[in-house]
Amino acid sequence: CLFTAEPQVSVRVSGLNSVTAETGRGHRAHVLDFDAVWSEGASLRDVYESTAKPLVEWVIRGYNGCLILYGPSNSVDPHSVQSSSCRLKGIISQAADQIFSCI
């Protein structure tokens, strides 16, 4: 006997800055707010545009900047941060392009 069920989603992106976490067991859902939230369909460009790009703009103006990538193990892979593909640039490659386009 093979049992198949639809996967249950515990965390949903519920806006540009929030996620809804279903705790189950009869408890109400929790809404958590963040500076930015991306769905699984977000591209590296989407993430760059909303995080590193504004930071790099401030660095170009003379301010200090630091970008910290944080998440569960293996959630931010090296390909996302530093990609050697011309077609799909990582965060570092996009930042370098932005900096060199200004000098």
C-alpha cells in the first residue's frame, strides 16, 4: 500500500516583508515581519536588487558597508554568492559589476 498526500506548507510568503508560519496542533498562525522576504521563485537578481544594490550605492558614495548572508545550512550556496556563469551572476559578481560601472 502506497500512501501519498499533498505536502503541507508550514511557512508561506504572505507579503513583501512577511511570512506566515502555521504551527498546527490547533494553534493560530504566526505572522513574522522581516526587512525583505523572497519566495522560492525569486531570482538572484531579485535578491541583489533589494539587498546588495542599495548597499553598494552607499559604498560608492563613501560610506562603509557590510552584507551578511544568513540562513540554514546549505540555503545560501556558493553559486548564489559567487557564480562563474555569465548567464547567472552571483551576488559578488553583480556587486563588482555595479562598482566597476561607476569608476
